[in-house]
Amino acid sequence: MENNRIVYKSFAKLAVAIAVSQGASLAKAKKLIIKSFERHPFQDDISKIVKKVKLEKENLNILSNNCISICEDFGPDRDYITLVSLLENIYKIEEFQEIEKDTISNIIKTFKTEIERINANIPPPPLYNVLLETRAVAEWTSMLWLYPFIPKHKSKKNKPVLLMPPYLGNDNSTTFVRKYLKSLGFKTYKWDLGVNMINSKSLPKLIEKLDEIYDKHQEKVSLVGWSGGGIFAKIIANRYPEKVEQLITIGSPVWGVKNMKTPIIRSLEFIRGTKLKERNDKFIKELEEIPQVPITCIYTKTDGLIPWKNCTEAETYRDDIKNVEVFGSHCGMGANATVLLTVANALNANIEKSSKKSIIEKIETLFFPHFWEQKGISKFTNLFFN
């Protein structure tokens, strides 16, 4: 929250000033802004920030530019989309007077354009990460003997899960993930479309398969997509949230694909003969939308093929969106024990709705970067005794 605190201090002042400019009192404006953060994971912290906002004769353009400048200093971040959404919602509040509607509309449009500009400049994976992708061979080989030792948390329900392979991969790529989920009690389904070339022509067949699984089980289907498979999974979740239980992506570029800088883009353009920016704008635009289903995005900061920031969704957009960092390469994520655990735990958490962790699950936490990023010995005591 440290970086976010600075951003939200600036944003809170802008949001309150906009509400006041539309005829709300300072107290009323703060109350409305706090209410707009109801599903925000940092709701309590932001409420305190909003309550401390003081206004004089503030210039809205200056406040907006100041917030944009802070965002630019911190660099690209998917969570900025939350700020845009909140401003748009403030603008739509019916009880406000239409005092400066055109001015406010222009400020929000400019803010959105600038955020899009900032987020279009995510750097490509460093050469060091690209070279590290060679470890994928060791990851796949080691999984052959490591698999039997991975903890298995049995699911109480035989829930359907449709898995989609990465770019240039097929159903063999998801073998370990499917095998592991099946051992936990999930009913897994292959995508059955051969090699994934990330072609929009695959969508109708995938949607047809979703319908078949949905009709067979008479319940929503969880979607799990690795890399390019996650692209299809997200678009389907956007189109048919009434048939999708949840979305889990594994090293998938779930936003910013149009401006994404990666070796994969070059190979796509070489194989297809056209630039990505010139292909299927509708497909790319749909990928930017956030599905109305629970979302878990698994990523690794040492990804050598996809910029890791493109593989995370806006956690601040809703409280049912989670990003989980794991150790490992991009190509080895299909044979990564922590990935398998994360997929299974996410499926169980969103289906069973249990917040309590067993001792085994607590021990599993030791294998994730988030645990080791915490400072001091207290991370161990908090894990086992809190």
C-alpha cells in the first residue's frame, strides 16, 4: 500500500474536488467518495485518506495533472484502471448538479488517455530473464519425480474445469495441471483444438465446448488458461459470465497486448505475416475488459517471454481479483509445483469460500515470493501462530 498511499492521496483530493465542483458539500463529497471504494481491498486505508482531504480554491486540471504525474513516476500499473473507473462513476452520480459537466468530462477523458499512455510503456523482459527460460527443461524434467510429493487438498465437489494451453502448445502442455486437478476431485476438460495459434477463429469452438460442459453439469465452469490460453479464457469469461464460475490465468497477457513488447509478438507476426496491431481490434479490445467473475492471475517476475505486469489484473478494481506471484520460468509454468498448488487453492477458495488455512497450506506459503518479501522473523511467527 506504500506506493498506492501516495497515489491515492493525490487521487482522493481530485475526486473530492470534482464532487464539490458538482454542488456537493465537502462532507457530502467525502461520504460519496468513500462509498465508491466499497469493494476496494484498501477501503479502510483510503477512507482515512479521504477524511483528511482539505480543499481551498482548487484547480481541477492542476489536481488531475498532479495525480497523472505521480502515476507516471511510479510507472505502468494495471491498478490505475481503478482510478479511471472511480472518476467515471463519480461523474455519473445523478444527485449532482450539472454545473461543470463538460469540464469534468474533459478532465476524465484526459486522465484516461494519459493513464493509457503510461500503461503502454511496459518494458520487455530483460535479456537475463530470456536466458533463464532454458531452466524450463529442468522444471519439466524434475516434475516427473516431484509430482507425487505435491500436497493434495481434496475438493468436496466434482466441479468442471476447462483448461486451455499456451501459444504453440496443445493439450499435452496442460497434462500435469489436469492430472493434479483430477486427483483432487475436479472434472477436467481439454480444449481439443490442436496447437494454440491464438487465432480468434478458435473462439466459436471453445464457446461451443463451454456450452456442452455447462449443459452436462448444469452449473458454471471454471476456466484455466496458460499464456495464450488465458487470452481465450478471459474473453470467454467476459462474454459469458453467467456460465463461468471463475477465471484463472497462468502467465497470460490479460491486458495491454496491443502495445506489448515481447519476443512472442515477433514470432506471431512472422508466422502470420501481419502486425498484431493490424489484426482483430475487437479481439484485443475485449481482452482489456474485466470479467464479472472471480479472477486469479498467476505470474512470475522472471518471465522471459511476457512482461510480468501484463500478466496481472487490477486487484484494486474488485475484492475478488487476486494476483499471485510464483518462482519459475514462463515455459515451465505448466510443470511448476507452486502453479499447480495456486490453481487448486484458487479453485477451492472461490468454490468452498473457506478462509481458514490448514497447516499444510501454511507450509506451502514458504514456496511463494510474497512470503520472503516480508521483513524480519515475524513472518514465521505470523504464519504459524497468528
